[in-house]
Amino acid sequence: MKNKIIVLGTGLVGSAIVKDLCNDYLVTAVDISSENLNSLKGSENVKAVTADLSDSEILKDLVSSHDLVIGALPGPMGYKSVRDTIEAGKDMVDISFFPEDAFGLDRLARNKGVTIVTDCGVAPGMSNIILGYHHSLNSVDEYRCYVGGLPFKREWPWQYKAVFSPVDVIEEYTRPARYMLNGDLVVREALSEPEYIDFDDIGTLEAWNSDGLRSLITTIPVPNMIEKTLRYPGTIDYLRMLRETGFFSYDEVDIKGKKVRPIDLTSKLMFPQWQLKEGEEEFTVMRIIIEGKDKGEKYRYTYNLFDRYDMVGGITSMARTTGYTCTAVANLLMENMYESPGINPPEFIGKTEGHLKFILGYLKERGVVYNIKQEPH
């Protein structure tokens, strides 16, 4: 009898996770949208269930008969779904990237004896795993991560398509960005301190501060750490205009006697324009630079990722790079290669010997390739 995994949420990334895991496991795919589940019908070893996962009792009942839970819900639902899963006594790998501090659930998870891996996507996720690995071996002085997902075709006015939850995308434009500078925590507004980065495959992109370090700020004592989001040049100007005008605000305004949240109107107008067209090609690009000392000698490691839409499988690059990192770690848990009751951000996975090699190999088998360059510095 094959082991059973349940996937909560089957959007662009969740559906890719289901399709990957069903090759080796019996998978239950759950979503409130029957449309999302339609793409999974006919897949071998997949059972599709339509359910409202905001209901704690429904969620706990659904996960109760499974060996592992995968969380692929939008950020606003993430923390609660993780808590419900812990209370149900189930291990979990989550990619919802919720804004709350996951360690607030650490004691509950330890008491329940369950292993919970959070933020297990591409960045945060694979980026954390890589840094965790290097920090476990040598002294790391600096960590820089540049990452983004974009359509190949640049269309006015947005030059962007949402390759994961649009609500979470807007969070990147509004949530203050935290980074480490010379050992001190620095907080800047999102979209600040832009710079231009050149990439061989796609040319020059614009990078700006986003709050992507998350758990690394407290778990990895590296004096200089920063993550920046990549977009096509010019993006910052119109996003700042929308943000400063209030289009991303959650504070209600009165319009002819009716209370309206600007973010709801903005979402209604923008999200349809951000949707990828069927077969539309997009890519994921990431560059991680790690500098430090090994036996007194300065070193630099550069990890470059350039991944593109899977034309054969019809799977977006962001779904591949995010989802397959998640499924690689899911396999580590299912094969009893990792067990650590409590909250485990991805850097904890990277610290364990052999795990980075396993995950890089797993990704390579699926065409997601990290090119690694080592050089003295």
C-alpha cells in the first residue's frame, strides 16, 4: 500500500505538487474551487475533493487519514491551516508564506511531536536550504539573493503576470523589508534601494528590497544578508505610485455611503490582467551569492537558476521551482530522512548533511538546474 499525502490548495503551484507526488504516493487534492481541481481529473493515484479549508473541523477531518500534509494555500490562510494540521497531529510541508511568525506554533508542534517545514518554496525555500548548508560548513559573512518570476512577453502597462497567489504578490509591494547590515537589523520600505542586475539569458532586470529573509534573520547569524525581488526595469515607478496613492490599502474608504477597501477594488481590476494566458511562457530567475571564509581563505559561491515554462507538461516555471523544492523535502520526510518535531524553516533542512545534494539531484531530474560557481574572493 502506497503512503498517502494530502495537498491543501491546487492553484498553479499546488497542482504541480500533486502531479509530481502522485507518481510515488496516493494523493488527495483539496480545493474550494472545482475549476482548480478539474486539471487533476484523470491523474492516476489522485483523489480530488472540493472543500472549504477555512473550516478547521473540515481540514482536520480531511488530513486525519494521511501520512503527510502539503500546504499550498494563499498566505492569509496559511498560519491557521498549519495550526489546524498540528492540532490534528500530522507532519507538514508548507509553502503558503504567511505573514505571521511560524515559531509561534513551535511549542504546539513539539508537544504534538510533529515535524512542520515552513516556507518551503524557491525563495524563501531553496535559498534558505543553500545558506543553511554553507553556514553549517564554514563562516559566512555575506548572503545576497535576487529572485523573480516574469513573463517572457513584456506587455504594457504591467510587464508582469502573477505566477503565484496575487494577494501574496501585493504583500511584496507593501510589507516593510528587513535585512542585515554589518550585524544590525535594517528596516526599509518595500520597493526601496533599487539596483540593476544583468543576466545572460534575459538581459538587465530591476532589483528592489522585499521582505524575503523571514526566518533567516533569527536563525542564521550572518552579519550581511539581503533579498531583493527582480522585475523588468520601470516596474518600481508605477508600483510606488499605486501604493502611495492608497490603492493597496486595507483601510476602508467611504464611496457614496458604502465602505470599500481599496485593495479589494485594486485586486478586482488588476488580477484578471495579471493572469497568464494558456500556454504563455514565463521564467524564474534567481542568483544567490554567498561569501565567507574557509580555513582563513576568503571564498565566494554563486548559485544561478534560470528556469522556463514546461511546454510539454503545461506547468509554469514558478510552479516547478517552488513546487518541486516542496516535493523534494516531502520525500525526505516520507522516507524518514528528516524528523525534527517543531517548526523547521528550510535552513534547518540544509544544515543536515546530504540534504542539499539530494534536493539538487531531485530538482535536476525534473529539469530545474542550479549552476554553481566557486571562486576565491
